[in-house]
Amino acid sequence: QVQLVESGGGLVQPGGSLRLSCAYSRIIVNFYRMGWYRQAPGKQRELVASITSGGTTGYSDSVKGRFTISRDGAENTVYLQMNSLKPEDTAVYYCNVLNIPIGVNYWGQGTQVTVSS
């Protein structure tokens, strides 16, 4: 079982920045993917950024060039640096770990990000 705890959400003006953190209890498998999803009201949850155990990163077109995912293995934390935020980035952001070999997902509780003037 993997436990995930997000932090760092809040209210920010358009053009501003936020950094989300996700502390995870442990990763014991070699092949996993960590990701950040978001869900806006009335919309489906979408994957915005991911990083594999090998360090390969991926981004949705909507955040490419503005968001950066990174991982600190020593601190058991994954980050999402969000720059040049737009009102359409407003959503609840969820940290996720996918155990690739067995296809099991683990989720954090979510953190609200609101971009508004």
C-alpha cells in the first residue's frame, strides 16, 4: 500500500506560480509511474504530468512548457512546479502512483488550485 499526501495548493493570480508537493510513504517496485492529475468541476480527471521510475517525464499539451514534474527520492516526494498559471488551470490536483506491472493506482486526497484575479 502506498500513501500519498499532497500540499501546496491555493489561490493565485493569473500569471503566477505554485509548487505542489506529494509525499509518498514508499515505493517498493521498480516499474512505476508517478503523476499529477487534475479535475475541474463538470470535467473528467485528466493526467497533466508524469514521471517514471526511470526518470522519463510527460506532459499534456495544455501544460507543456509551463509545468514541470520532478522527484526527490531521498525525500520521498514528487513535485509539480506550475508557472504562468491560467484561470483554466483551476482544478483539484491529485497525486497518483501507478504500479505498472499489476496496474494498480494509488491516489492522494487532492489539493485545490484556484487561478483568479
